[in-house]
Amino acid sequence: MRSLVSWSPWSDFERMWNAMERVAPARQAQDSGLFVPMDIYEQEGKILVRCSVPGVKPEDLSLTVDQGMLTLSGETKNEHEAKEGNRVYHREHTYGKFTRSVRLPEDVDENSIEANFEHGVVTVSIARQVQPEPKPKQIEIRSAGTTENRKSLQRENTASKNSQVDQQPEKVTVN
């Protein structure tokens, strides 16, 4: 006896997506040497970017903005160097250089960027530029009934017809 199983390609896609999300942070950590978690949100008209960099000193960090791209880079250093006679039994911390970049919205004021470092967290604050409200524009509607407008339209029509006649191929008769 056969049983019916409900199958949806979306459930397979969702499972695959969730698996990729679990693997992506580990892959990024391997590629860059260190994974730096980043939160981006808006609060009180400012974009806030928070990056966790535990164990990193502020002087080992660099924050730049170039053509709308905000980049935080730095390096974690192994303070517990392996010395002769010492052994490492287990290590989960990664050491080395890291870089995280994020594209900023177009309406931010790059001259107003401020950054604070507290308890291993870098918080970047970027003010948004106030965009003026678009004002409605009145467009004049011309009447086709005036003599001047009729002459202008006739000239345009004549020029249009002449250009169409010029573009038509000549007819050739073969005897």
C-alpha cells in the first residue's frame, strides 16, 4: 500500500536556505580570519552600525568611508603566545586581520559620521540628510485653437511629412 506525502519545493528551498545561513558565518570567519557581527538600524533620524570586536583595542581598529562604503578593519592579536613547554589543549578564538564593509544609503551625510568604542563594541552614528519635500509643479496647457499654435503645429506636421517622404525608398521599374 502506498502513502501520500505532501511535498512542496518551497519547504526544500527553506531547508537549504537555513542550512546556508548556518554555514555562512563560519565560512566568512575562515575567509577573513575573524567574524565580526554587525547590526545596522535607524534611530532618531540616524543610521547606527554596531560591530562587536571583543578583545580588540581601539588603536587596532580602522574605520573609513569611501564612496558610500563604510569599512571597519582591524586585527586581533594572540596575547597568549605558545612558549616552549606550554601546550594548547583547545582553541576556539581566532586571531588575525578582519574587515567588514557595508554600503550606506545615499541620503546619509558622510561628514557627520561619529564612532564610539565601549566594552568591545564599536558604534557608528551617521546622520541622514534631510531631503526637501518635492513641490508640485504647475504645467501650462496651451490651446490648439490660437492662430500662433495652429501655425506652429502645421509647421511641425509639414516637417514630419517631408522627413517621411525622404525616408521612403525609391521605386525602380525593371523592363
